Amino acid sequence: MSSEASVSALQRLVEQLKLEAGVERIKVSQAAAELQQNCMQNACKDALLVGVPAGSNPF
């Protein structure tokens, strides 16, 4: 790997790390609670839970 390619790769890495450092983080317990709440709110729209009416099933 040439010196220029190495510098370029390291610059891309630094930019990626800067982006990742700026991401807002939350606790896993909070994320799990929000995911569970979202699942419960949208369960009535989930075709795997309520099924698909025979008339609207394209298969």
C-alpha cells in the first residue's frame, strides 16, 4: 500500500469515526422499552399476527 493510499484510508477512517462519535446513544433498556411499545402499538397492523384477508392476498 502506498503512502498516499494509506493516508487516504486513514482520512476516511477518521471521518467515519467522527460520524459515529456524533450519534446520540441511549441505554439498551430504554431502546428495548421503546421497541416493545412500538410493537404493541402496531400489532394490529402486522400481517403475521392478524393474517391477510384472502381478497387482498396477491399470491
